Amino acid sequence: ISNGTLLSAKPLVIAREIKDYGASHKTDDVTEMYYADYLLYWLKTIKKSLTTPTYGSYLSKANLIAEYFRTHGNPLVNEVTKKNIQDYVTYLSEVKKNGSKNIAHHRGIISSSFNYIEDELEKNPVHKISIPKKVKPKHVIRTADEIMKIIEYVLMNNDLTLAWAIYAGGFLSYRREESMGASWAFIDLDKGRISVYYTITETFVKGEGNVLEIKDEGKTADSIRSHQLDDFGIQLLSAIQKSQKYNMEIAGNSYNHKYDQFVMVDALGNIIMPETLSKRYIAVQRKMGYENGNIQPIKDLRHSCASDLNSRGKTLKDIQ
């Protein structure tokens, strides 16, 4: 895997194991398997090279792809055409109403499955498959004052971790996974500096439920950055640190020390699930009287930060 993309690889001796997989179309030639069967077999073959959350994400999409092809002619691997794949892309866009980003993920899985056996194919049908143009999302933008009012409301309810996530997104321009990954090892409260080296994401894995993935690097090289905290940020993190120490004493042996280095843990030391955090932010806005259409997803906080910087005369280069 390189930069999240599956590289082409020479196939293992797939034919020897096809019968063990239980494919509905028995054959010793992988190109004569039903594509739906081959796709799931391919994913099983490369499973060890993927992280658990990534495999879970691939599996959920692969199951959808396989079901579509089974119910739309059930072609063999060597019968799949560019039109078949383009029709699937159209189906995702027009019937399932998927966005271009998700459609690109589906196409990527199909492409990787064919790249894996490209030497055995006369022609790779995935080349030049077009994806609907990305529709620019409409972000809900809050002013700095509005964000502070929400934080104050959250603090009145003693939800320190949600307050941190809102502050990190709205004033430091952190993505959700970056605010989730804030680590005491990279926070200097005396100097008022914070650097984010970790990201924490969540993926649903069939049979295991929602699984956390902790990475020791940001989404890109530019994501690993440092910020100067203002007095409020220092006070907020100090309060969270004191709260965690108090919870450790109260919970005793019931406290989970596995995640002691992270800011975003609950009263028993467990990492707060990212989706739970997002739902809490939406719930708070509803309680404050914000109506549908003006509810801000947590990912839009960083866009509010960029808008605020722009209004204060910062250039696009400075904001980036």
C-alpha cells in the first residue's frame, strides 16, 4: 500500500484455492470466476496487508459491488466491460445518491481488483472510467463569537472534551481526527504550544462493530503542525488534564490506562468514539435552538476558522 492506494501485485496461485473459497462458478482460471466471487476472494487474499479499519471499509464497499454485479448479469471476470463499471458508477450517483468521493473509493476497489490480475487479462476494463463532478458542499459557517458561545454552553454542562474539539476545530483549524489525536506528549502548557502527531479515526468492521484506528502521522505532511495556544486554550487543556487525574483516582482499577497520553478520553480512560463526539456537537446546537439547515457538522468548524482568518485580512497562502 502506498499513500492509501493499493499497488498492483502479482497474483498468488489463486486457482489452487478457488474451490476452498466456495465460489459458485468452479474453475481453475481466475478470469472465468464470476466477478462478484472473485472480488471478495481478492479482498480476502490481501486482508493481511490492510489495517483492520481499512479492511472493514473495503469489505462493506466490496459487498455492495458484488451484490450489484450478481443482480446485473453476474458477468465472469473476463466478461466485465467498461460499460458494466460505468453503469455501476451511474447507479451509485443517480440511485444511491453517493457523492463523488465515495464513488471514487468504489472505483478504486474495482480498479485494484483488476490490477491484481492484470497480466492475466486481455484488457483492463477500469481504464478511463469517469466519475460525476464533485458538487461543492455548502458549509455552515460560524463566527468566532458564535463558536465561543457554543463552547461556553458546553462548559456549563461540564463537557470539557467536546469543548476542546470545538476549540481545536474553530480556532486551530484542526480536523476532527486531529483534535481526537491530541496527545499530552506534544502539548507544552508552560509554553502554550501544541503539535498534533496523531490522528484517531473510526471505521465500522462487520462482526467487530466500530473500530478505532490511531495513526502516528497526520493526513498529509502539512497536517503535522504546531500552534500557539491562547490563554483560553491553555486553561481548557489544563482543566482537562486535572479532570483526567481526578478520574484516575476515583475510578481506581476500573480506569483504562491504555490511552493516558491522549486528551480525548472519557471518565474511565477510554477513547471517545469520533462519531459520538460529532453527535454530541449536533445535539448541543439543537438544545441551543439552532434549526435544521443551520446545524453545523463538526467538520465545518475548520472552515469557520478559515473564514474568520480571511475576514481579518489573512491571505489564502497564510490560511493554508
